[in-house]
Amino acid sequence: MLIRGIILGAGKASRMGKDKLNLKLENKSIIETVIENAKESKLDELVLVYGKYDINTDINKLYNADFERGMSTSIKKGLENFEGDAVMILLGDMPYVTPNIIDKLCDEFISDNKAIAVPVFNGKRGNPVIISRKYFKELLENEGDKGARAIIKSNPNDIHWVEVMDNSIFVDIDDEVSYNSIKK
């Protein structure tokens, strides 16, 4: 089974007011940490979708000229020329999603017959998610600042809920407050 990781790094960073993905956490940028975690995982291939701010990396980069129109355009860009079985949608501002979490999602997705895998911690759903080819058409029809939430909401019987013992599936860096609290 071929699973592509699509790292979304094309957001406008409007709440932060500057290029948040290249801000440093410890000795690496936020996006470098996300990329490194994905590279160390069992994902078969990776693409990084970027927009307003370029990102220096050795993985395949795709420029999203429509980044102003929201997350859906980045997912569409990440699906281009992909003939595999599923995609994992990774958010570029979630540096604490470890290779172990990614691997657990992949393993459970592959061993289950459901078309969607979603991590949960203490009964609350988080990110990243895996979406099978079955729902690519719906991802391609999405408009605006939408990811896979509507697909997940409309197909509860096709979801494999993957219990993880880690709240990092909720930790994203949206603004100065979240960045500063994480840095501490």
C-alpha cells in the first residue's frame, strides 16, 4: 500500500502575522521538525506544499499559487500526479507529531478495512489523518479553507479511530501566544 504524506505549509500565517513555519524551536525551524518526523516515519513518499513563504528542504516541493484560497487548494496540489492508495495530511505547524504517531496511524490504516484513519487522545480527535483513494474525489471537490473534516464527519462508519497516548495530535502553532508558550 502506497501512502503519500502531504505536508501543508502554504498557509497565510495571518494569525501569526509572519512566516511561522520558519520560526525556531530549539535548534530547528517548526517546518524542519515536521519534515524530519515525516521522513523518519513509514510514509512511502512525501511532498511539501508551500505558498506565500518558500521553505528550504530536500523533499519534493510543490508551489500552490492558489494558497490564498485556503487549505483545500494545498490538498489538491498535494494530490497531483499521485497514483497511490492513500494520503496522510500533515499540518506544517504541528512539530510534535512524532514518527511513532505517524507509524501507528499507517500501521492501523493498512491493517484495517476502513478508508479513513484519525488519531484520538482522551476521546478527542486530532491530526494528522489518513484518507484513502476512495475519498480523493471529495478532497478534490473541496473549496476554501477546508481539509478533510467534512469527509470525516459525513462518513463515521468508514473511520478507524486510532488511540494514541499523546496530546501532540492537538498541538499546533497558530500565533505568538502559542509559539511563546511552546518555547517555554
